[in-house]
Amino acid sequence: MELRDLEYFAVVAEHGNLRRAAEALDLSQPALSKTLRRLEQAIGAKLVKRTPKGVELTTVGTAMLQHAQRLQLSRDDITREVADLGQGRVGYLRIGAGPGIAEDLLPATCGALLQDTTKVSFNITVATNDVLVPALRKGEYDLIVSGIPSTPHEDLVQEPLYADEFAVFASVRHRLAKRKSVPIADLSQEQWALSATNVVSWRALHNAFEVHCLPPPRVALQSNLTSVRLQTVSCSNLLGFDPRRFMKQATRRLLVTEIRVKDLAWSRPVGVSYRRIAYVSPVARRFIEILKANAKEIAKEP
């Protein structure tokens, strides 16, 4: 079995069509068909079946594709490791981060690492976990900093950093702003500025309403940008549900305040995640060290 044949097979699987795969590889279709047949002969099973639109993977083909993808990731890791060692390059980090966490934790961490060396560069992408985790598994990120589940994913190393306590907040002019404590039932008629429905904080708030037999929160604004939610809440009658730390920081520049709500206490663990079998470069390990130190300072905040 030749590595090149596996790589060509992965391209065929991606396109689902021999002609388009051949064009992508700059090969003739007969040449690509020959490599596919050679691979099938090597393993003794059919990998694809013809369809009116192109080709589909067989059960064996689907299993083979997973092995081919893991092999490609391993080869990419080896290439990067050799480059680090052979060229003396400090590194290039591809980082994914959750909304809010990126603005809160990463600038200080990147700045501290840049003080150690100028031979480091970063590419930071902000997204939710439904985007970040699959991309991390595909090797598109070196690490991600986001909310982590209580039960870690088996294929990932997930190191906790701190716990984010969430709170309800509103404009200081909101009718509930002056009350010392509010029953959760009193929030049922309010409108909200919340994160997207695929975010755990959104589900946590909905679950709290459901437990108390209340209708779901009425969402007037939905955005993954924490700053957009905070600013909108500050100049409207909407309520927000975000980390208490963000809200406290916002009070320095925005007229917002926390609404103390009975029976609504929730926090999410924030952590750094990377692939268990991946090569973790020296610069990535140093980044994680600094990240942990900064997270300890955040955990000390009242």
C-alpha cells in the first residue's frame, strides 16, 4: 500500500466524483482510477461504489478514510516538529477561542509570550465549541480555549483553567435594577439579549426556566459577541446572562448592574484543549503555561 494512493483516495472521498478529484489532483481520470484500483487490490475490498452522480464510499471505504485522515494529521505533525527542530523556529500558533474568553484571556497571554521572544506569531479565531472542537480534531488548531465539558472528550486533553460564574444583568434604569433579590418567576415576562442557541449558557438558562415550569426566555437579540450583548443591554430594557466577571468590567464604562436572582446559579468550566496524540510544540507548551498563570489571577478575582 502506497501513502500516495491513500492521499488520492482521500481526495476522491472529499469530492465524491472521480473527474473532479482528478482535476483537483492535476491527474488524468484513468490515472486516478488506476491508483484507486491498486489500493483496493492491496486491502482486498472495494472502497467506492459508482452512483449516477459520481462515487460513494462503501463501509470499508468509510473506515479507510478515517485512517487516511489520521495518517495525514500525523504526517503534518511530524513535518511541523522537524521544522521546529531543524530550523530553530520558535513557532506559529493557531488558536481557537470562545466568544468573550478570547477578549478576556488571550491578549495578556499573547503579550507575555511576545515579551519572551519576537519569533512567534499567532492566528486567533473566535467561534463556539460546535465549530472549534471539530476543527481541532481535524488539526486546524493547535489548541482551543473555551468552555469544557465535565466529562472530557477521549481524544482530547482538556486542562481546566477557571470557573466562569454567570449572572443576570440589566441597565441601571431597568425596573428590576433596584431590587435586592428577584424570584426567577419575575423574569418570565422580560426580554433577553443572549448568545446563540448552540451555546451551553443559553441551554442553562432555558433549563432553569423549565425546572421552574416557566415559558422559555423571550429572546429579542441573539449574538455570539459579548460586547454587543452588553452594550445593547446597557441602553435598553433587555436582560443579559453572561459571566459575572464581564459584567463587572462593563460597569466601568457601561450603565449596567447585576440582578440577583433566586434559584439561578450556574457556572461553566473554562479550559485549554488540544489533541491527545498530537505534537505539542515548545511554543504551544509555553503558551499554555502562561495561560494557566493568567487564569489563576482571574480565579482570585472577587
